[in-house]
Amino acid sequence: MSAYSEKEGVTTIKQNVFVIPDLTIKDLLSAIPAHCFKRSALRSSLYIAWDVAVISGIYKAATYLDTFISPTYISLPHPVLYPVARFSLWGMYTFWTGLFATGLWVIAHECGHQAFSESKFINNSVGWVLHSALGVPYHSWRISHAKHHASTGHMTQDQVFVPKTRSQLGLPAFDPTKEDILGSSVSVEVMKELREAIGDSPIGATLGAATYLLGGWPAYLLRNASGQKRYPSGTNHFNPDAVIFAPHQRESIILSDIGIVFWLAGVAGSIYTYGFWTVFRIYLVPYLWVNHWLVLITFLQHTDPILPHYRASEFTFPRGALSTLDRNLLGDCGSIMGWIGAHATNGISETHVLHHVSSKIPHYNAWEASAALRKRLEQAGLKLEGAPGGWKEVYRVFKQCRFVEDEGNIVFYKNASGLAATRPAFTDGSASDSGIEVDKI
């Protein structure tokens, strides 16, 4: 949040300015070298093999080291330290396995975008296997995710991370005599009312963010949590008749459900054969880590006080594609961890703006394509790079992004005090039809 000033019971801030882009998709795509669009089933498959090899190596290393955690091989000051050491070892196993398994998740996600190969059959076959093995209904999510890409940042058409409005949260109605609709100034009285209605304690934000990271993904699949608010109650990704899907997609949804049934049967069978704690340690905890990384990455890609959301009259596909951020996953833990995070997850967080401009570009070409796209965006006054992605950033964003206004066709998140860090500006001097004054630059 920018600098505050207080005068006569009103808090005012100096806001950042987001230049609303008027670039065409042709402008954006023409900036990307032609060879970046090429897809190779062989090259994509090598990344699957690499991720599987790394995960296998992590497991082998953990099981090998586990045999040495005993008085026979090492002497520890107290007997209780042996189970602590074993817990720490397998904790590290689950963390690193979950991180690289997220890389497999990303490749399955690329299959859904037809970026794995030139063949639709290969894409859907590989994607179904990989996503089913990770507990994801492949076609169901592929379809809703395609809608997300078509309408990113659209208040009534986007599929996930759709901001809640003031009225949806039941907050006090907007009072133009006491607050600015763009969130640059709010009276002390209104700030107090909003904070009491929303809640703004550090503990609440921490618990809310943690719950989001741990349960957000299954909650989205099962009950549309954080999804499109206009969908009816009970909307989920497993019902072939859900409003998300068209009638002709029914068979694909059923096929996705079959994949999930196989997955559940495999987990249940493994528990029966090897015991719950073995399966829990080797598979289920890494699975939870994958879900955690998925939510953390996608939440931070699409949620930030500097990003706009659009209503229909101001939305275009390029504007939606450019209402997301690139972030260096784990970059706040140092350059080495930042490199590992990017490598393990196949750059999905670092090249996300490019991914929204052209989702068929495979991840191994996305680095070069992103560099070229960034140069074009800088010419248009846009820098879509957020702070490094990690738990600290999730906490900050969770606190700053609480609601948007019911009015206005270009809206930015406001915090619990009703202040917004960013306001829109147009480059050509044209006025918005939202009835709200915006800057012209």
C-alpha cells in the first residue's frame, strides 16, 4: 500500500496507476518468436521422465538414510531424537516430492491446453493419466480452465479467483460522502465499520490463508469455492450436468470421473496392501503438498492489489490475459531456492503472463517467449512481475485483497479499511463508460 495521510478524520493514500492496455492479440503474439510455438511429444515426455526420476531418487535417498537412523549407526543424546530425526527426514521427502510432483501436474495441465504435442489424442491420453494419478478430473478441469483463460479477470465469466463484492460480503453500503469509489480516501468512521465487518486480525489472516492453501483445491472441485459467484449452489466438477459444462461434453466428464474412481481405488488398494501410514507418508502427504503449491501459485498469479478485474463493457481477451502476474516461486528464500522452485514446477509461476497470451506454448519454450513478450509489454508501459511467490506473499495478498465494489467496470481490490492500492488509467485519453472518473495519461 502506498503512503498514507490523515486530515479531518479522512485517510488518503497515494495510489499506484495501472495502465489499462489496448493491445490486440496480434500485437502480443507477433512479439513471440515463431519457433516458440512448436510442440514436441518426445521433448515433453522427457520432462515427465525427468520428474519421475527425481521423485524416485528422492524416495530412494529417504529410504536409504532412514536405515541409518538407529543406535546401531548413529549416537544421539536422547532416545526421543531418533523418531524426531526420522520425522524430519520424511518431512523433507514429502516437501521435495510434492514440489516435483507439481511439475508433473503442470505437464498434465499443458496436455489440457494441447501444448504437450501436436496430437490431440496424445495430449488427452497423457493428460488423463497424469491428472487422474494426481486426483484431478482431467476433462472436467480442462473445460473449466479453458473458460478461465477465455475470461481471465472477468467479473461474471471467469471461473476461479473471482473477487467478492461489497454486497456479497454483506458490508455496509458505499457512502460517497465518506469514501472514494476508487479507494483513495476513506473516513475513519467507515474504516472502522469495514474492519469490524470483515475482520482484519493477523491471526485471522494467517488461519484464513493456511485453510485456503490446504483445502482450496478440493473445495473448488467439490463446491466451486472461490469460483464464479453466479453459479448455483452445489456446482462441482464431477457432475456431468453441472452448469460449467455443455451437453456435448457429458461423456468427457464421465471419463474424468472414471479416472477419479480408479485413483481412489488405487489409494484404497495401496492402503489395504501396505497400511495407511505407509501410503500416508509416501503418497498422501506429497499429494497435499501438490494441492498446496497449486493453490499458492495460481492464487498469487491472479490476486494482487495491482491487478484489475473487468466487467463486460471494459473486458477484452488481451486485457484479461494481461491481468495476471509472473512471480519467482520460492524466490523470497534466495536465488538458489528460486531456481529450484522454477525448475521443479516447470516455470509455471515465472512465465504465467505468456501462458495466458498463448496457452499452447510448451513450458520449455515459454522462457524465451516470455522474455520477448515482456519487451513488448514494457513498450506499452506494463510490467507484470509480482513479488516472489511464497507464504509471506500469500499472507500479504490475503490481507490486502478483501473485496471489490459493486459499481464500476474496472475494479481493483480494496483492503479491510476500504482503501485500494491501485487505480486505472487509459493511455489514449478516452473515458470509461463506468460512470467513474479515471486517470488519462
